[in-house]
Amino acid sequence: MLLNKLNDTNKNISYPIQKSSSIQVPSGSGMLMLKIYRDVLPRVRKYLKFRKNEAEQIPNHELRKQALLSIETKAFHCEGGSIYGLLAKEEIEQTIRFIVAYQTISDYLDNLCDRSTSQDPEDFRTLHQACLDALTPNAECINYYQFRQEQDDGGYLIKLVKTCQNVLKRLPSYQIVAPYLYELADYYCNLQVHKHVKVEERVPRLKAWFEEHRHKIPQMKWYEFSACTGSTLGIFCLIAYASDPNCSKELAIKVKNSYFPWVQGLHILLDYFIDQEEDRMGGDLNFCTYYNSEQEIAERFIYFLKEADKAVSQLPDKNFHRMINRALLGVYLADKKVNEQINVRKTARQILRSSGGSALFFLWNGLIMARIRYQQIFV
């Protein structure tokens, strides 16, 4: 009934793109949502429609299928990531152009690996070289499909990589943030390799990888560390701040250390939390299954939220970043998959009760955004 009401309320809504020169970083939750609807979603919708049209032209059936599925089922990844475009102010257009392209690469490759005809780590590493090349303005693209059966994507992946490169070429503080972009992307690419190999090799590889890095991170479990590496939010935040020619190395370090591990960990743990049944059916690795109980999940998520708030308190626009932490809760826990899983629904309520009223505000808006997404992006 609630979704029907939202459908009636929002079926005729459209949000004109605001001129970049008037965009400021919001400091309140109401203003943030207004700017998301007005300044972010129309741009995301525009670029996703363009990417969907390109995906429809992919010659190979399997590659075309996974490209379209990644856009149609994971559009909210681009929507959420593109909120960081607000930090770029006058450069919001190019920042969102980058974010949509980069996130589309990530989601497309994740689909290829999840539903892969291969379990070859060399294949997964070569595919994800695209994520590193996309962060390197003058990198030469390779045949990212060279170790798999499916080959002909009609240039789809290379076009995405070059879109990212072209944005970075005009980014005034790219050289300042580049080392931290690579560090976060390297974590991400290694995770994608380790978690998609043969089932019996996944956990041993991930545990060994965790042991290599545990001295550099706060105390946590191997599956929590893996979750922290699986987010692109730190990359997007760095890109947004790098649109300012006065971005400093000190700020870049603070952003990287704030987002990794806590904000990124909160992000990806929520992603796995709502996908538990889907992953069980698909035989995919899900980090939430390694917790001992639903109560432990709730306690650790609340702990990650508190640590994420503490971490971003050192950043400029700290209120914005704290709102993002709660928006993550709202957007993910508004997903229809939550209500389809009894244990997940009960745990989600406990997490929301402990996270303050603003998370409930974002939950409501998450429901609205979901309705707008399917009416205006894919119709």
C-alpha cells in the first residue's frame, strides 16, 4: 500500500537539472534530499540512459545481458555514489559523469564475475585492470576479455574507461589524489579476484589477504576487512574534492583514512546484508553469513556507523559526510529485498532504531527514490 501511494504521488514528478553555478554543499538532511532530487538524480538518469543505449548494442549475447542487468538492477549504486558530485559544486556535471561511468564498470564486471563462465583468477584480474586504467588518464586500454570465452562487446568497456580518463584529464588536483585512488582501487580489484575464484579457494585466499593487511587496520574480522575493500565511495569522494585546484595532500589522506575502512565497510556490509537470500540462491559468497547471529550483525553495523561518524568528523563538510552515513542505512534498508527476508527485516528495524531519526528520514526518501528510478530511468 505504501508503494502504491508513492507511485500515485510521484508518477508525474520531474526534476529539472539545476545550473552548476548555484550548487552548494548541503548541511541539513532536508536540503540534501532536495539537492539529490534536483541536482543529482536528473544527471544520473541522463547518463544511465546513455549507458543503457550503448549496452543494448553489445554484439555478444552474454556480455549484453550482463551489461543491461548491471544497469537495470544496480542503478541505485550510481545514484548513491553520485551524491558526491555535490562536493564538486560547479564541477558537478563532470564529476557525476565520471561516477556513473566508473560505477557502471564496477557493476558490469561484478556481474561478469558472479555469473562467469570462468573461475580463473587471471581472467578476473585482467577484467578489473579496467578499473585501474580508468583512474589513469593516459593508460592504453587492453583486451580485458582475453582470458574468457565472451569477447565482442562492441567497445562498450573501453568507452567507459575512456570516459573516466577524459574527466580525469581536466581534474585540477588529480596528481594530488592519484596515489590514494590507486590504493583504494587496488583493494577493490584484489577483492574481486579473491571472492570469485573456485568456491573452495575463496575463504582461504581472503583470510590470507587479510593477514597481510591486518596490522594496518583497526581490529576486525577477515570478512569485515573484505567488505571495507569492496566500496567505491572513497574514490568518488576523492574525485569530487580533486575538482578544487586547492585540494591538498593532507585532505586527500584524511579522505582516504576516513572512508577506508569505516564508511566503506558500512556501505558494503549493508549491501551484503540485503542480498543474503539472493546470494544463497546463486551460490555467491556473502560476508554477513559469517556473523554468529542476527544480534551480532546489528551490533557490528551500529559500531561501524559510530566509527564512520567519528572518522568523517575531521573532514570539511563533516555534516554532509555524516548524513551520507545515515543515507546509506536509509537507501539500503528501503530496498524491497529487506521485506522479503524475515530475519533481515527484524534486524533492519533494530539497526534503524539505534541510528537516529535522520536514518528514518532517508529510509522514506529511499522508497521515493526507488519509485522514481524505475519510472524515469528505465521507462
